[in-house]
Amino acid sequence: MFDLRRLWGGRRGSKEQAKERLQLILIHDRSSLSPELLDLIKQRILTVLNEFVEIDEHGLAIDLEQTDDASALITNIPIKAVRRNVRV
């Protein structure tokens, strides 16, 4: 699974950085989404969710899976708490 929090500046070694960059390239190749567009999608999902809930980023994972006829964005987003002061 792709670890999103590492993408945005978590501490890691050069081996881990290279591995995650390769994962992004593979995701791009399989989905025909550019890495920049995939990154933007992930950022916007987290921005919207953060308006309503507090997210536990330690367990956060967002992955793109592809079959022969479809792509799926698979997410695991642990929620710590629901924000009660949200206007609907």
C-alpha cells in the first residue's frame, strides 16, 4: 500500500524515497493519470475530509488499483474524531 504521509515530507531514507517514487511511476503508468493529478486528487480528498473529521495520519493509506477494465482508488483513512462545529 502507498503511504501518503510519507509523500508530504515524512522522514525516510533514500531507499524508501526511491521506492515510493517508483510506486508513483507505476501507478501513473497503470492508470494513465499523471503523478501530479493523482497527488492533487489525494490532497483534495484530505482537505475536504479534514473539514469534517480529524484524521489519524499514522494509519492513512491511499492506493490506486487497476484491473483490466477499471481503476479504483482504495483508501484507508482512520478517523480520530468528528468535528462538531461544522456548518451544513
